[in-house]
Amino acid sequence: MLQGFKDFIMKGNVVDLAVAVIMGGAFGKVVDALVANVLMPLIAMLVGQPNFDNWLVFGSVKVGMLLTAVVNFLIIAAALYFVVVMPMNKMIERRNRKLGINPNEEKEDPQVALLTEIRDSLRTR
């Protein structure tokens, strides 16, 4: 059962993508809670109020709201990278090493191999 689940996780097809979208929506709430309730209060303790919403207001143009959104995006991107992407890459690398798969190894295109064979055959004539 675990091997089947592991094989499912490692595949990259449409069903996996659909599941990833659904899981991403659910995981988004976890990341939002992490940013709003853990990371932003820690940043507030270190540097003061990290909310820039009322900073740089020119009439009805609120540049500070954009800055807050960019900071939140960068925090979310960093959290996803270090919590999801890096461990997944390590897991895939470990699996490939176990199976003897070298992702850097280039496979020869069958058309190129055929053309090379034809060229060599024509040279010998």
C-alpha cells in the first residue's frame, strides 16, 4: 500500500496535477495561517509593524498595500520552497539514485541516431 502511494506521488500526470491543485488550495490555508499567525508576529516583534498598508498613500493610490502583498508573497514562496520543494527534490533524487536513474544523462534522439547511421552508411559507399 505504501509502495503504491509512493509510486503515485512520484508520477507526473494529469491526475496528479488535479490532486496537486486541490491540495494546493487546502495547503494555502495552512500557509496563510503560518504567515499571519507565526511569521508576521515574529517580524513585528523584531522590526515593528510589518504591515505597510497605510505606508506610501498618495490620494487613493496605496503603494503600501502592494508592498504588503509582495512581502507576504515572498514569505509564502520561501516557506513553500523550504518546506515542500526542497524535501521533495531530495526524495526524488534519493529515489533516482536507488533506481540508478541519472537525470543529467542525455538520451540520444532516435531520429538523430537514424540520420547518423544513414550518414555513416553513405560515407562507406
